Amino acid sequence: MLARRPPRVRASAVALSLLVLAGCSASERTAGDVVTEEEAGILADLLHRNHEEGGADFVVTVPFGDDALLTLTGEVDFQGAEGRAEAVTTVDGEERDVRTMFFDRDEVWFGDVPGLAEALAAAGQQEAAYLRRPLVAGPGDAELLDVLVQVLVNLSAPTADDPAAFVAGPYRWQASQAVDGRPTQLYRLREGRTVAVASGDGTLVQYRATLPQGDLDLTVTLGEHGPREVTLPSDEETVAASDHPDVAAAFGI
């Protein structure tokens, strides 16, 4: 059970709009320079590039409160909009909650939580290891994990955008910097968001934003782009959280 659960945040259209942009390097740039036409083409294709690559490994971090951190580490299939992760909550540098989660656009599964399988067995679900519930989306309060899942699956698009929108928009080059040892170009987006894009192949390396509810700083770092196959838990090992609300509530699900 979580000693300190991540907060609820409003999954508004603003919170989940992901105009993620990218760019290529250029010499003698100054922070605040407008993007070039060549860069605009890269920007327009960035989310589509994620889709074409198929998937990626990811690390998502969100500090909340003065001493707590939620970290998701896993992989996402951008084409199938499915993923899996280990979700870890730390407080004062100490792990307080660790669980496995799977997700798609509609639902999220939780398992590998100490005591969960035993609680489900006591409720008559002998083979169950995972609790599944709908993903909360749209207006209204949503768990922080739900918002992060939606951020991840929306870092992909089946088609490219119009490059002209990026030339005319308020998007600016910021700096050249390394992320996890990879040379990248940093770009400033709307509403204080930034992206770091690989200087070599133009893939998205990092996306940073402040979630509008609670001023929570979100960082998504992607690596090892390529095809992914995520096998969601089977029906035999899964129980709907709505069928056992007491168990779900006891384990923060």
C-alpha cells in the first residue's frame, strides 16, 4: 500500500495536448532563435517518426510534494498504444511503493504488489495477479498515473504535421546539450514546455512540461527507439477492479 500516494491531477485538454517539437543543430545559434524551414520539417515529422520507429524505452519522473518522487521505467509500443512499466514511489530517497503496470489507451493493469494476489485469492480469485480499471480521461480528476499514461501514448501520430505551422509558431531553439550522453538540440515550446531532440537522427529524446494542476514537473526521456511487442495480462490472471472495490481501494488502485 502506498505510504504516500501520488496526487490527483485534472486530465484536461490543456494538460494532455502534446505539441512536441524537435529540431536539428546549426552553428552560431542564439537562445530564442526561430526555427529554420529545415528544422520545421523535422518538427512536423517528430511524432510521426515515433510511430514509424514503432516504440521506445522510457523513464518518466514527476516529483510531488517536498520529498516524494514517482518514477515509471518501461517500454511503449507507439503503434499499438500499449506499454508496461515499473512504477516506483520514493519518499526521502526510500522506496515506499513498487508495482508493475500495463496500459493501453483505455485501461491500466496493476500487479506485483505485495499482498495483492493473496487478497484476491481470499476474495475467490485464485488465479488472479492483476487488477484492471478504466483509464480516466477527459474532464475531471484523474490519478497522476493515468495522466502519465496518456502523455506516453500521445507521443505518437500516424501522420506528420504541416511544417508551415512550426515556422509561423512561437517555437524557438534554446541550446545544444547532452541527455544521457546523447547530443541533442533543445527547443522551447508553448507554455514553457521543452523538447530535446537527437542531433544525429532527429528522434525525440526528452520532453519536459509542468502539469497545470499542482505545478508538477514532468520529464519523459526516451531511448532505444524501435519496434516493441507488449503482451498485456491475460483475462485468466486479471480481475476488474470494479468487481472487488474494497481490494482495489486497499491497494490504491
